[in-house]
Amino acid sequence: MSKPSERFPAEPQTPADPAAQPAGQQVGPRIEIDDTKAISCYANFCRVTGTPEELIIDFGLNPQPFIMPPPHPVPITQRIVTNYFTAKRMLHALQLTLQRHEAVFGVLEPDVQKRVVGNR
């Protein structure tokens, strides 16, 4: 059994030295997590819906991602239901992570058709 992990923090991590922080950002408490019971799955499809109180994010595997719309229903295997406050924190964490990734590896093109056409 693995021990608790801090690989995926609940909030974006900030430097411990306040002088090394960008102006206006606060240092938050370090939150320990235990991911020993987490279930991992892969998704290449995501659908976001919601109500006035909650955001619903469905994840699934589209076996034919180059055909739009898919000829068969995309099976949804995971669903996350959260409030809008948590969704906004998740959006911020994802934006920071994507910015770091693109700074190292280049801009990501989310449109599959443009990526395929660009590589021909």
C-alpha cells in the first residue's frame, strides 16, 4: 500500500519564501492528501453541464475521436459533481498547469481536426 501523496495538491503550490511570490498572491496552507484509494481512468471526451447550484462534468472514452459527431453514443465512465467555487479553483489550477506545460512543450491545439491536418 502506498503512503499519502502530495503530488496533486488541492491548490496550486506557491513558494515558501514570501519574497519569491508574485505580488498579490497569498501563501495557502499545505494540504496533505491520501490517494491510496483513488481510481485512475483515461478520458478523451468531456461534457460539462450544470444547474444553478452545481457543475456536472462527465468523462468518457470516444473510440472514434476523428469522426464528429461520433456514430455511437460515447460511454460516460466517470462523473464529477461539484459546486461552482470548487470548479473555479479547479479552473485556476488547470490554467496554471497548462501554461507551464505550453511554456516547455509549445502551444496545445485542442481541435483534433486541426492537429491531424497540420501533420499531413
